[in-house]
Amino acid sequence: MKKKPWSGRFEKETDKLVEEFTASIPFDNRLYKQDIEGSIAHCSMLSKCNIIKKAEAKKIIEGLKEIQREIESGRFKFDISLEDIHMNIERRLIEKIGAVGGKLHTARSRNDQVALDIRLYLRDEVNEIIKLIGALKKSIVKKAKKNIGVIIPGYTHLQMAQPVLFSHHLLAYYDMFERDEERFTDVLKRVNIMPLGSAALSGTNYPIDRRYVAKLLGFADITTNSMDAVGDRDFSLEFLSASAILMMHLSRLSEELILWSTSEFGFIELDDSFCTGSSIMPQKKNPDVPELVRGKTGRIYGNLISLLTVMKSLPLAYNKDMQEDKEPVFDTVDTVKASLSIYSKMLDTMQLKRDRLKKMVEQGFMTATDMADYLAIKGIPFRDAHEVVGKVVSYCIKNNKLLSELTLSELQKFSVKFKKDIFDFINVEKSVNRKDVIGGTSKRQVLKRISEIEEQL
């Protein structure tokens, strides 16, 4: 059994079960690049401040770069008895260059080291996620522009409500993902602060230059309290929160695509390459991708709750509980990136069933509000107009008629205010285009919005 870095205090070796239970190397090995990057910057600073010799620093940095090549080529052997990525790299460094490798840990602790690594990791991944959100937004705009004239039923309470442009409906998700992108951009402000130099919890005795390290690593600022620096995971919680909201938006879109692809709705056709079949029912074409995204959303919620629960009662400063921060973050990163990547491609290949949609928008009395507005324009108080049209709808239901199928004489039984122009007023396409206010569903407003977005993109 390898000697532990704290072995001087202990008379017994660590129980093998304890080693396995406390080790994080099975999952934190993905932080190797950030750990080496941070160590190289730390070593450069130690040399600059004359804490170690320049020749020692050069030897350490060369050794770290060789270790990175070993890991990336698959030649590096991770050892669970060394607990984590930090000790695995440090032990290999000492094996390669001798005792001088032990000087790398001067003026730092694993507490501020891991805080640094996770910030470097999240900074890289959040930037990748922002790019993926941008790609999804482009897919949405492309699909909206291509189908600008298509009208679909708009719903409230999952009941047909009013006709809207499909493009307008889809651009609602653009706005959601725009807010998601803003949230992740804001998360970066709190992620991009350097904790190294806080050591275990109180700072260090050595005359280090923290701002120099921050500059080398591209951090915008440094932490101002050493205890908070090693005990803080707010930035991870913010990331998980932003991810949970993003996945909620993807899940809502998934629910609609699942519904729209059913034979009952029949609004869209998902490409075969993004669906699966049944092992027993030959006719089935299942929307597995949006279903899985909808299902994975629960995992991301769980990751947020998991870390909130870990952190809720921890006294300052670092506690071993905080080792549980990594798996929820790693799983969330992987899930969010995979979901965003596949969604862009799926939307690009999705087709609208235009004939079906044209038939459906005539159903459900969706221009009833327009009819009430027509009467209000004619001078009837809207509440009274609402009641009149409600009676008209009831009459249509009993007589199995659409609003457009009523005669003028039938309508005038409910109000003499109805004139021949009512049929023009309740025309579906004209109903849509009358919603010509900023944020409305008229073709003019939607095209204007698409133009604005394209300029931004």
C-alpha cells in the first residue's frame, strides 16, 4: 500500500474499504487537464516569487507536460489508493523527476486546488454549452423562416384557443433559449474567479502572487476570503440551476413534439433517423429522442437538489462532503451537451404536415375571440359580446357546425350587429395577421422578429 501524503500523523494504514469509499479518482480523473494547467501556473508563480528555483520549476513543468501526454495516450495508470486526480498526478511527478516534484505543492492545499480545477472545468464547459445553445437558436430561426406561412392551432389548457403562426410558436422557444444563454453567460462571471492561494482555509505563509496566477490562467479576478474560497460551491449550484431551467425548456419542447407527432395530432413528422421502432409492433415509430430529453430533465433536477442538500448544513470551511459536488456537475455537463447537440439536428430534419394543419386550424372555434372583438368594435361591451359568441358556439356544437359554416341569418338571431363582413373577420389567416402588435403572431411581426434575430446572430 502506497504511503499517504498525511501518513506522518497516522500509525495505521488506511483500510482498503475506506480507500475505495473515499476515493474520487474514478470520476474526477476527467479534471486532469485542468489540474495540470493549474499546477503549471502555480509552479511558474512559485519560481517568479523565488519560492522555488527556476531550474526546479522548469523540471516540474516539463514533468507535468509529460504526464499529460501519458494520460491522453492512455499510458497513465490511475491508482485508487491515491484517492484523487491531484495525488495521482503528484505521485507520478515525483516518480518521474524525484523529490523536487514534492515542491509543487508548496503554498497550496488540495482544498484550493480542487476549487481551482472545478472552476477551470466549468469555465470550459459553460462556454461550450453557450455555443450549443447558439446552434440550437439558429436551427429554430431557420425552421421558423422556412415555414413562415404555416398556421397552427394555439392552445391554452391543451384546448384549441386561437390560431397562430407555427413560426411564432417556435420562436417562443427561441426566447426561452435566449434567456438560458444569458443565464449561462452570467454564471461565467461567478465561475471565472480564482481561488488558488487560499490554501487549506486561511491563506499561506509564503509570499505568493495570486494575481499573477490568475493572469496566467485567464481569470477575471481572485477570491477575497480564503475560507469562502475553499468552502464555496455557489458557482456549481448556479450552473446546475441554469442547466435545470434549460432542460425544463427542452422538456417542454419535447412534450410538444411528442404530442404533435402522434396520429391524433399529426402536425409533424420526425425524421426516421431520430426515431426508433418497436420490438413487437411493426407499425410503431417512436419519438425516443424527445422522450429521453424529457426523462433526463428529472436527472438534472436531481443533480441540483443533490448539491443543494450537500451544501445546506456545512460549517466553514472545507468538508469531505464537498467531494459529492463533482458527479452531479459532470453528469449535468454531459447530459446538457448531448441534449442540445441532438436537438439541433432533430429540428433541422423535422417536417410539418401542412395539409393536416390546414384542416385542423378550421376546427375548435378558434376565431371565436375575433367574433367577440367584432361585436365590441360594433359598440357592444366586450363582456356582453363574449356572452353572445358563447351562445353562438353552443349552437354550433349542437348543430355540428363550424363558425365559418353559419349563415348570416343564423348569426343575426344572436345579434343584429352581425353583418356580411363578419365572415371576413373570422377568416383564420386574417385573424392571425390582425395580431399586428409587437410580440404578436402576425406575419409582419414574426418576419420583423426573425430579421432582428438574424441581425443579432
